[in-house]
Amino acid sequence: MKTRAAVAFAANKPLEICDIELEGPKAGEVLVEVKATGICHTDYYTLSGADPEGLFPAILGHEGAGVVVDVGPGVTTLKKGDHVIPLYTPECRQCKSCLSRKTNLCTAIRSTQGQGLMPDGTSRFKCDGEPVLHYMGCSTFANFTVLPEIAVAKVREDAPFDKICYIGCGVTTGIGAVIWTAKAEAGCRAVVFGLGGIGLNVIQGLRMIGAEQIVGVDINPSKKEMAEKFGMTDFVNPKEVEGDLVPYLVNLTDGGADYTFDATGNVNVMRQALECCHRGWGQSIIIGVAPSGAEIATRPFQLVTGRVWKGTAFGGARGRTDVPRIVDWYMNGKINIDDLITYKLPLECINEGFELMHEGKSIRSVVEF
Ligand code: NAD
Ligand code: 022
Ligand code: ZN
């Protein structure tokens, strides 16, 4: 069949809207009609050429929602008509990692996914007879895409695609970092660095679990208003703090935060986030993805005195199990997604969505097919 897609033919070139060839689902795979997709930073990072693991030509996009329109042989957990969210972190429930219950980083299809291929080692997309690669196992910048069954979460049918697509990455990453990675408890004090599409979801996760204090830190003061709406109790602009930021934050949180979160991807910020944790028990969660080759530093004394450094991928969520629950939370009014979707665009304007993100003007832009 044919599908319309925004294709990344080479690094640092705008996406091109094309009709491309798509093969149907093979064993263990499903064909999904993508109804909406968010535009996220990793898509930009890969397109920019800065990602050494980025491959071209490829169909980017990893934050989607849609409907199953066909299933391959052997598929048992999904059927035509199911509403779904693609998962860049799959959940096979059989590999060592899934069975460990200690991580969400399923390894079942990891190597082929990293190479832009389906688990059988081939691509389903072709343009002018030449293969086009998949991306993060999702390729949601296409109206139709093929996904492994283990990389699909089935969700309720009354949820709007143009909102729940964001649960495919940003919402789950931010909220999950609070509840699954940090396991933060009611009454805690927290500091969130970076009040963008991820940090705001960390904030609403903290509000949901009943945090006592939620300090937001951002160098862009225009982020304050939205963060307050999502539950931030104190705003700090590092540019306006006299003296060092870390002691200022330790003082503001009565001796240090119980939990801190980096949602900037800046390694200097990661150090500040660790060091403003409370002595003896404070935990700092790294969410931001730093540039390739970057390193983090602190004095071992910071860890010897009980601070903990942790990282999180996809908020520690087990996709097929946890993503449908987050959709329920949205539908029950426990979390707010609507206010975070600041722009909606047709596929033809997807490059404008990248610009809005790059300029810091959007929280999330969503493409509707
Ligand atoms: P964003 O650009 O919307 O937000 C980043 C915010 O950080 C901006 O508001 C910016 O003003 C602020 N900022 C920049 N430098 C700062 C500094 N020195 N101090 C304080 N604030 C600063 O980006 P986003 O969509 O929220 O994503 C944030 C990070 O999370 C990215 O690195 C992204 O790749 C990463 N991410 C990680 C995962 C994961 O699973 N670990 C998933 C999704 C996104
Ligand atoms: C999503 N991310 C950033 C913005 N939107 C993001 C990027 C990378 C990861 C998670 C979220 C990530 C953390 C750890 C890993 N990845 C490695 C997982 C593993 O080795 O098992 C990661 C993931 C997918 C891909 C690359 C790196 C990929 O498909 N190419 C989850
Ligand atoms: Zn993302």
C-alpha cells in the first residue's frame, strides 16, 4: 500500500512530504493508521545530524496515537479497530529485563530498533524502490506505520488522539519519573529544572502524588505562568539569583530537596540538581538527554553523604501495562494534557512545528492526519 509521510532524507534538511510504499504487517506485527503525532526533541536532535546514531533516510516521530487496521500472523493481543499508542520502549514480558521487574528497558527488539529495522531485520517502508528506515520503532510521521505487537499499547476508544498522542512520550516520561523512578511520596519537597514539555509533566506528577513543595527552575521567565497552573509552588530564575544557585535552593527547600529532576539535558544543571538534594536521602533523577559525548561530574562526597543519582527512560513506564492507565487518568480529569498542546498543524506544516520547538515557543506541537 501507499502512505503519506514526512521523510528525513538527510541530516539538517527539512522533512519532505511524500507518498511512500508500505508493506503490510508480517508475523507478530500490526499495521496502524496514525491519527495524530507530537513533535519531540529527539526527532529534532536526530534530524539536526547531532545524533551520531541517527540514520537516513528515515521516517521520524515517536509520539503517536492511532487505530489498528490490520494484524499479521500470530498476533493475539490486538485486533482491527483497536485504539493504540506506539511504544519506543516495548514490553515483551518475557526477556530478562521484563521478568526482572527492576527496569522497563525491554531488550527483545533493541538491536534491530536501534538500526531502524523491524525485528526480522528489514524495513517496511520504501521510496522509489529504496528502503527507508524506521525510527525508535515507531515512525509516527507517517499516516500508516507497521509496529511489533510488543511495541503497542491498547487504550480506551473514547480518548481523543490529538491529546493522548503526547502520552506516547512527554506525559509518561514526566509523570512516570515521579511515580515509578523516584517513587516520590506525599509531603515531599521537590525541585524541577526545566519547565518545558517534560518538566511541566513532572510538576503535574508531583501535584498528583501530593508533594508539599514544588520548586520550578528555568532561565526563561515566560515558563512561570504555565508551571504555576500545573502545581509549581515556587519559581526560581537562576539568572536572578545572587550568588550560587545550589545553596539558594537548599535554603528554599529547608535543607535540600527530597527529589530533584533534570528536564533540561544540560550536564551543568544535572550537577546542580544532584547537589541541591537533601543530605542523607535526596534523590536526583536525570530525564534530560545530554548531547552525545557529554559527561557529568560531582564530588564523591555528594554521594557518600547519601544523595542518589538516577536516570529514567520513558519515566520507567512499562508501556503496555502503564500507558493505558495514564490514558484513564487523563479521561478521568486527574491530569491535564489539553493546555500543553500549544499548536496543531497538518502534516504539510510539520517543519514549522520543528521551528516552534527549536525557538522555545511551543510546549507541544501536534500534527493531525
Ligand atoms: P523543552 O525545550 O520544552 O524544555 C527545556 C526547558 O529547559 C526550557 O524551558 C529551557 O528554558 C530550560 N532550560 C534550558 N537551560 C536551562 C538551565 N541552564 N537552567 C534551567 N532551565 C533551563 O524540552 P522538553 O521537551 O521538556 O525535554 C527536556 C529534555 O528531556 C530533553 O533533553 C529531552 O530530550 C529529554 N527527554 C527525555 C526522555 C527520557 O525518557 N529520558 C523522554 C523525553 C524527553
Ligand atoms: C524520547 N527520548 C528523548 C526525547 N524523547 C528518549 C531518548 C532516549 C531514551 C529514552 C527517551 C533512552 C534511554 C535509554 C535508552 N534510550 C536505551 C534503551 C536500551 O538500550 O534498551 C533509547 C531508547 C530508544 C532508542 C534509543 C535510545 C531508539 O529506538 N533508537 C528507548
Ligand atoms: Zn520524545
